[in-house]
Amino acid sequence: MGQLCGRCMQLLRDFVAFVQRMSSDLIHGIKECLTLISKCPCLKQNGSKARQLYKPILQPHERVTAQEFLQHIETGFEMSSLGKDPLEALRTLAFSENTGLQQSAALYYLHMSQHTNIPLPVEHLEPFYALLRSADLEVQQMSSLSLVNFLLEGHIDKELVVQMGLVEPILDLLESEDPTVQCNSCACTMTLAVSESNREAIGAAQGVTPLLSLANSYDPRVQQNAVGAILNLTQSEKIQQVLCREGALPVLALLLESSDSEVQYYSCAALSNVAANVQHHEPMLRHGNRFLLRTLISLLSSSVDKVSSQACVCLRNLATSVDLQAEMVAEDILPKLISLLASGSEDVRRASIALLWILSQHPHNQDTLVCGELLQSLGMLLSAHKTDPVIVGHTACIIKNLSLSKNIQRIIESPCVEGLLQTMLSTDTQEDSLRYVTSCLAELAKQEGATLHMVQWMDEPLTKCLVRLAGQLEHTEPSFQAASIIQHMIGHEKMILLLKHHIGEIQDYLKNFFTHQEIRFQQLGISTFCRLREDPEFSLAFRKSQMAKLLEQVRQQTEETQELLRAAICQDDS
């Protein structure tokens, strides 16, 4: 067969181009025509009729059930009075192809969810599967809302909802274009995601992606519930991984700037949960030139307590590295935290003091933190909340972290020392709090300036408290630290006079210290004994109680131990 000449080839190319242009114009014309038809009001008016070209036949048993249901409505909604078998009736209505019957079943469940005070029988969950899968919008709205009501009131076991296979239809409704259905399905998901097994089931059913999409919804109800569901899901480390892969971090970070305080709180709490896992810190801080860090610090000034409190928690979880702690201080975080210490909210006070404690651990930050305003606030906080273990413990730790010799004068000039001493007198102070308070005071007592200041505040109740704590050997740390404080203050005449009222108790705890298993107790006891013996009254009391004889026994035991050790070492060398 011959080949086409150049002129014929060109004609063929022109023909192909013409056909392509015609095809393109034809397709464009078809699309334009269909678009105009779809927008015409006539189609909307007759849409319901068009959808009803197929009319499901009402079966005889369905007709009977519908009549019973109408009678049931007239006589009052009692779950036990729907015919002889209420469950079978609901199944018939819910699984019917007739939209009206499905709506009746959905309406029944909605009414019961709003008025019943008893748990829904497990068997009555089965019809929900058909109702949530219904193609009718009203059925979807009513059934999803009734399920939310039952869940919120605790009338349905959340684990059973998942076991009955309702997670998938609930998550499918997240894809609905109706805001009401979206809102209800998000609320269901949020309520279900309170246990690890349920969270994993939601993650396995691909529920994360549609929730992240709805977190950007313009409907505030949908957005709140979607972010609330994400918050509950972040309690699972496994789902945290999925959320991060699906791009949740930038979504949640941007939501911190929402005008809705609920959305701010939910997103901040979700980020706090993620930040509790150190492996997520780098991606959290990588985006947008530290956008997340700056936004969280700005939220400390929020007028909504739970938002500012949660911002503190998130920053605390992030502040695991020294560099980031220094960066927070450089961002002028201190004035905001000082303001939060005076908050009327317990959660805010506790969250802010915990963040300050983290920041105070880094030596580079201490020069900035040891300002008069912060120390004044810490002293006032101790005075006002001396029975709050979180406040007392963290405040004592902060003061101890700041108690370098160059800072002692500022601490003395603040109400911190007085606040710590008065905290010991509170009968409600817990053991952990006492441990932190006595440890802080013992550290301060090593500085002569601070010791002199402490002695000025000492009185009979405080002296009695210190001696009592020193004698409580079952609480090892408070006992040792209280005895250490006493030992450092012995050199002051006022303290000797106060201690003379408690000679018997002091002898008792010194005897226990002499024979204590820990060397530090023995050494502290001997040191205290030597200093007190310089006073005539104490010296006389010690002689009468044969304290010297006990010390001689300790010395002999020590010498025997040393001889055994020398023998063991020599034997080992040979």
C-alpha cells in the first residue's frame, strides 16, 4: 500500500484538529446545558415527585405496625407499651424502605432520648444501624441526635455502640453536606472517643480525616464538636501518630487563633496531649517560624481561664529542652505568668506555677526570674494558699532553685521566707508539700543572711513545729531537713532560748539520729549535739540522759566497722 503525500497528510491533520475542536465545543455545550437545567426552579419544585417515581409498597405487617405506633403516640411514649413486641415493631419501622415509617421510628427514638430516665436496652441499638444509614435527611438528623442524647445522658454503654457496629455509619455521616447531621455525628464521635478501645476503632475506621476537614467548618457547632472529638482522640498515642500524619498539627495551631473560646480550648488541650510525647516536639515547633510557641504565649493573656490554663499546660509539656525554656523567657513570658499567679481560678494558678517551676530549673533563666515582682507574688501565693499542695510544693521548689548566694538578699526582702515558715504550721499541709518546704528552708539556712532572717521570724509555735518534724522519722526527708534547719540556727541566742522549752524532744530525736542507718543522719545528730552542748542547760540535760554513753557506743561500732573495712581492703589488695 502506498504512502500519503504531504498535501494529503496535512488535510488529515486539519480534519483531526477540526474534530477535536468540535468535540470540545460539544462537551462544553452539554455541561452548560445541564448546569442551566439543574438551576431551574421547576426542577426543585418537582424534585420530590421525581424521587417518588419508585414508591415502596407498604407491606401488611408494616401497615399494622404503623397503626400500633400511632396509637402508641396517642397513649403516651412508654417504651414497654409498643404492642406486644416493641423491639420487633421498631425493627420493622427502621428497616422499612418506606421513608415515612423510618421517620416514625427515628421520631420515637428522639422522643425517648429526651424524656426517658432509664438505660436503653442493648437490643434497641440494632435499629439505629438502619436509621443512620437511611437516605432520608430527616431520619439522619433525628436518629443521630437521639443517639447523642442517649450517650450524653449515659443511657447507652459507649463500648456497646462500637461493638454493635455503629461506628462506621456514624463516621459516614461526617461526610454529609447537612450541618445538623455533621454536628450530631461529630458529637457522637466525641462522646464515644473516651476509651482507648473506642479511639482505636474510630482510627481504624478512617475517622480522623473527615474530622480534620470539619475542624475548619464555618458552622461553629460543627467546628466545636469536630475539634472536641479530635481532643479526645489525642489521648491515644497511637491515634496521635495518625493525626500527625494526616496534618493535624497546623490545623490545630491555626485554631488557637479562633474567635470561639471553646475551639481555642479544645485545640490547645489537644496540642497539650500531643506535646506530652517528646517525639512530636520538633514537628510542632517547626512550622511558621515558631508560630505555635508565640501563639501559646499570647494565649496566656486570654480572659477565658481554661484557655490560659491550658496554654500553660501545653508550654510546660513543650519546655523539655533548655534552649526552648530560654526562648520562652526571651519572649517576655514572665509578666504574663506573674499575672496568672493572682488569678481567681485554681487551675490557672496551678498551671502557671508549674510552668514557672520548669523555667526556674535552667540556670540561665534564674537571673531573669529572681525579680522583686515574682518573689513578692510567690510570697503572697504561699500566704493565701498554704494548704494547696500543688501551689506550696512548686513555689518552694522555685524559691530553692533561685536561692543562689547572689540572690539571697532579694529573697530575704520578699515575703517568701515568712510564707514558707507559716506553711509548716498548717495542719492540712501534706507530706510531699512539707518535704519541699523544709528542703527549701534548709537550703536557705546555709546562707548566714537568710538564717538570721529566719531566726527573726521564729517563735514558740514554729520552734515546736520544727522539733516535732525532726522527730517524725517515718517521714525521712522532712525529718532530716527540719533537723538541719535547727542545726543552722543554733548559733543564735534567740533560737537557743526557744529550743530550751523542748530539750526532751530534742534528745529523743538526736538519739534516733545517732543510731540511724543513714550516715547523714548520724553526722547531723552529732553536729547538733556538739553545738547544743556548748549551752550549760543542754550540757547538763545531756549528761543526765547519758547521751555521751550512747555516743561512745556509736564510736565503738564505727571503729569496729572501720577495722573490718581495713581488713577487707588489705585482703583484697593481697
